[in-house]
Amino acid sequence: MTGAASKPTPHWHLFVPKLITVLRQGYGPAALRNDVVAGLTVAIVALPLAMALAIASGTTPDKGLYTAIIAGFLISALGGSRFQIGGPTGAFVVVVFNVIAQHGFDGLVVATLMAGAMLVAAGLLRLGTWIKYIPQPVVTGFTAGIAVIIFSSQVKDLFGLDIGTVPAEFLAKWLAFWEHRDSLDPLTLAVAAGSLAVILGLRRFAPRLPGFLVAVGGGALAVWTLGLPVDTIGSRFGGIPSSLPVPAWPSVPWSRIPELVPSAFTIAFLAGVESLLSAVVADGLTGRRHRSNCELVAQGIANIASGLFGGLPATGAIARTATNIRSGARSPLAGMLHAVFLLAFMLALAPLASFVPLASLAAVLVVVAWNMSEVERFRHLMSAPLADRAALLLTFGLTVLVDLTVAIEVGVVVAALAFMHRMAQAVEIQSQVRLIDEDADDFDRPAGDVYDPRTDLPDGVVLFRITGPFFFGVATRLSEVLDQIGPPPKIFILDLRAVPLIDATGVGALSDLVEHCRRTETAVILAGMPKEPRRVLDAMGLGNAPGVAFAQTLDAAVAIARRDLAQPPEIASLHAR
């Protein structure tokens, strides 16, 4: 006994919004100034995005603004992340477009309300950690597929093609584009190209300026001053209203509710996955920790409110959250203020929105699609083991050609089958590794392995062991290790002798650990890694990463640690292989 047992934390603490935590810890004028600046910056970025995403989803631009204002405010006020920015995102474009096409906008509202209820239930049941276990190849595959679909949806407005109704299917859509290629409008193409050039130019030479808003505002100014005959928000949608609507229940018969359950589940799944991914990114940028189940409850409440106000599904937006952090945000008030600023913009600038050319908004979405495609990560995963590549390509292909729900289901099933196959291989290669991590039975017989506490470790050295396959289901645990062991050690030894295999998500977790250690000036030694996992690490570029040493045995790793502790503390000196 080292002291009295600590009192367990009540479960309800997991659902306390981060806003309450921030206010309890103290919040002063300096933090408020930072939050005001960050909120205004994000609102400027979100204004054109919200309208563009709504149009790409097959509805009117005001629906995107309602979503960003209502859902964005509630996600920040009630969520489990300090920096999360919520609103419409590209991930929903495909789902929303299909639901509206099949069930009308009221059907989408009902599906959004149902999805919100599912998210609240998932959070209260504390399923937030389970959603994180979606394999990285599946996430990258459907994200890249959505990017291709978003780009395809903007070709008509980019080139000003004269097509009455664009087919929903991917191949039929591109066939229609080809058949109507002679209707290309050079003036529309010039506006789109100019807007795209402004966005890319500002991103390259003046990254602090809001490229999206400058491009859209410049396009609107050109249309107004020059009287350009191109499609605008005013000509196609009649402008946007200058006030929020009154909450209303959709007029959908109860008999049609079962038809909307699959769409609602897809919306809830996407909202949960993307919001938690965004929260994890925010944690990595700031060193903070989010409450995943509190975040799911907030996402659910925000989607219910967005639906009642006639908005779209909402989730955490990774790019806008990163912008919020880079702009100096200190608390959830920045996200709440972003929604307030958006409301002010809508009330004051609604008449000017009529002049915004659709070609400029299409250029915005082209950039969004490129950012979503994650080309570098896609290329990187193509060097992963065959099963991970199969999950990636199948998810990508099915997202583009069939359906997002089918793509995710197939991708997860392929990843699970690959895992079971790897388990079978592990049993053949190393029979002492269990397929299922059961409780150890050492009541009436000795344990299979002798525990070695390694009491000879020098000061400043921490040893951590991983036993069993290092796959996507356990990779998330590694990121928590250094946060739990206290002050950063000088050297971190990872004992991998009992790891028979590793997949792409495991490599990603190791890469994140190495990067975290590099920031804290902690050297990393990987001890006893078997041949097959080492081959995967080398193929995916981690084998030669700076700040990482490999040792054949645990004793050799300890020897390397002693040697480097006796020398000047330079991570680069760890070069043993």
C-alpha cells in the first residue's frame, strides 16, 4: 500500500462540456481577445464553404449557413473538445445529395433528427472509443472517394455546361459531361479559373489571408461591376434570407420512417467518425485531451437542432478546427463566436450574396476536394501490406461507383477478415500468442512466461512492452502511453519481441509516437522487433526515421540507452541497427 485509494471519478464527469472545464479553471480578458480573433477568422473561412457545400449537396446555400450557425454553436458549447469547429462538411455531400434525391428535403431532415438521436445514444452508452477503431485504410479510402465525387459534382458549374439534370451515378454523370462538352461557356470557365488562381496564389504567397472569401468576394465584385452573364446564387436560388427560420417539424408520414433508417445510420456514423478524427487532430496540435463520449452527445444534440431549423447534418470540420487553433483559440468560446459572426454576416450581407457566381463556389469545392483526397496518405498506404491495400482500394472504388454505406461495410469486413488471417498466421509462427486476449489463468499452474521487471534500467529510461499483434484495434492505446507515465523520459524503449505482425494503422501509431518523442526530445529504441514487422516498417518509411534506434534484444537496447545517457543528449546519436 502506497497510500489511500483514490476516489473513483463519477461517470457523469465524462459528459461535462469542455466549456465548463475552461470556465472553472479561469478565463480572462486575454483569452477572450484570442477567442474573438480566432472566431472571426474561422467565420470568414466558413462563410463561403457553408454555402458551397450546401449547393453541392443538392440544396440551397442558406441551408449550409443555418447548419454552420446552429450546429456550430452547439457543438462548441456542449462538446468534449476545446477547439472543435462544427458545421457542414464534404463527407456528407454524397449522403445528403442521395437522401434529398430519394426522399426530398423533409426526408433529409427526418434522417438528420434520427442520426442526432443515435449519436446521443452512442455517447451515453460510451461507444466513443469504439468508433476510433475504424482502420486507417478504410477512412482514407472513403474520404478520397468522396473527394472524387465532390469534384465530379462541380464540373457543370466549373465549365458552365448546359445540362438540364445531371445524372446521380458517377459513370453516367461523366458520360453526360462528355456529351454536352460543346456547351462549355468560356466566360464561366474564366471566372472559375480566376477564382481558383486567387485561392492557390494566396495560399502560396499570402497564407494568412482568407483565400476562399477573397476569391468568392472578387468573383461577386466582377459579376456586379461588369455585369457578367454567369450563373449566380441570385439567378439560380433567388439569394439567401436575412434571418434564421423558425424551428419546425418536417411533414413526413410515420410510415416512411423505416425507409430513412439506413440513411440516418450512415449520417450518424460519418458524424461520429469525422468529429472524433477532428478532435484527435486538435489534441495532436495542442497537447490537450478531448472527451469522446461528451463529443458524441454534443454532435447528436447539434444535429437535432440543425434539423429542426431546416439545416443539414453537421460534424467536426478538421480544416476549420485546425484554422481555429492556428488563429490562437483558447477555449470553446472561439467556436461559439464563429457561429455568432456567421449570423452577423448573414444578417448584414444577405443582399450581396446574390451576386456570388456559382463558378467561384465550384472553385472553392475543387480545393476542398483536393484537400480531402489526401493524395500523399493514399500513396503511402499503397506501400502497406496487401490486405490494407485491398481495403483501401475497395473502399475507394465502392464509394465512387456504388454507395458510401456499402463501401464502409465492405472495407471494415475486409479489414476484419485480414485481421483473422493474420491471427491464423500468428498462431502458426508463434504459438504462444493468443488469438483472443483472455484473462491469464495462473491459479493452479505457472504462467507461460516469466515476468522480467528489468529493475536495472537507468534513471530517465522507460520500458514499455507490447504483446501480440499490433493492429488497428490496439494501435490507439500507444498514443496514451507517454501521457500516462508522467514527465517525458530521456529514452523510451519499446519492447516488440512478442509482436508477430503490424498493419498500416500500427505503423501510423508508431510514427505518431516517434513524432511526439521528437518534440519532447525523447529518444526511441525499438527492441527485438521480429523480421516481418520490421519489413513492414521499412516499406512504409519508418525504418530509417531520425530519432529511432533498433536493437536485436532487450539487453542490447538497455546497453544502447546506457551508452547514450553517458554522451551528450543528442537524439541523432541513436544510430544502431
